[in-house]
Amino acid sequence: MAALEGHADVYYAGFLHDAQKEYAEARTTLALLSGGSIPAPEELGVEYPAYLNGIAEAVGEMRRMVLDRLRAGQYDGCEEILAAMDDIYAVLVTIDFPDAMTGGLRRTTDQTRGILEKTRGDLTMAMVQRQAIRALE
């Protein structure tokens, strides 16, 4: 951020926020899918609005992982991923600041909820179908 000193027009244009958000999303996704914990914004060196939006968007990546595992017939770990998604949403829903301060977090949180519920339904259906197939065998 020192490189942007004296360049407020670039700093506030949104480029930095978007880059930090993508970085936070990638690191969060990697940490959770490899069994780790979500890194703190200080650890990542990103600002809080970008961090919160990044972890919210990581939920979409985690949905992709659950769907990929289900398509491959790998059910192990899917419920843990869903629980992590649920934990992220539970934190995000408690953040109640104006969108101007959070970079549009409220809308992103609403989208996260939709992704979470869709994933919960898909995982539930896949598990019920697996049980039905086993019962028929």
C-alpha cells in the first residue's frame, strides 16, 4: 500500500479492493479445503471489507468442491465443507455496517446464503439417493 501513497485516485478506484478480495478468497478456500483454518486479515495483509467479501466468495468455491466430489461419488468430507460454509455465513450475517463501509457485503452475504442453501439441498439429495441405492442393492 506504500506504493499507492500520494495516489488516492488509484487507491480508492476499487482495483486494490478487488485484488485483496480475490487473494482472501483464494487463501480461505485453500485453507479450508486442505483442513486448515481461515487466515486472519492481518495474516493476509488485506483490509477488512475485502477480507469479508473474500471469505464470502470462498463459499462459492467450496460449493464447486462439494459438487465435484459428489459427481465423483466421494461423499467423505462433504458435510465438513458444508459446515465450514455454514460457519462463514453465520459470521457474515452478524456484520451490520453500511454497505459503503463494507464494500457491498450485505448483497454478497445474501448470495452466500443462497449458495449455502442450494448446496445443503444438493448434498441432502445426493445422500438420500445413495442410501436408496444401497437399500435396493
